[in-house]
Amino acid sequence: MTDLFPLGDWILAKLPEKSTEETKTDFGLIMVNDNDFDPSLQSAEVVSIGEGGTDINGNRLPIDIKVGDTVLFAPGNGVAHKIDGVEYLFLNHRAGYVLARTPKKAE
């Protein structure tokens, strides 16, 4: 991972690797499991967060998501970016791109 730090209310999350598993039916039809066609909520692991945005008085508004959390978001939200062959997604915290989070499990 390169040193990439989101600004303001943005979060950088690592997308899980896409599965391109092929399944062959009894009739010979090949079905590809492609995550791009999944309409359900998607998840990603937070790898970096911004410092939070500011209110109209310039006060910093904290982000209640931490590095290592898993976030849930709707398909189509965020801005995709590939770094060294790994897919990441920029999600805006205040814009409502992040719907829920699961805290990082203690090791």
C-alpha cells in the first residue's frame, strides 16, 4: 500500500478480491460469479481516514470510523482507485456513503 491519506471526510477502504469462479451446470452452461453484478450491500476494510470535515465555524467534525473497521456501503457509492493491482474505494463519510461499520476485532 502506498502512503495515501484521504482529506476531510473521505475514507479509503480496501475492496475484497473479486471472485471470478466459474460453475458449470449439468446442461453445460458456464456461470461466472462476478461481484460487479451483486445488488446487495458491499463491504470493505478501512485502511486510511481523513481528519474529518469542518463546520461553518471551522470546528473539526470527527469521523467515527477507525482504520481496520469494516464498512458497508451501497453499490455505486464512492470513487474506485487501483493501487499496485489492489482495488480501493474512496467513500465520503458525511455524504452518507457509509451505511454501517463493524469494528476491528481485537487480536
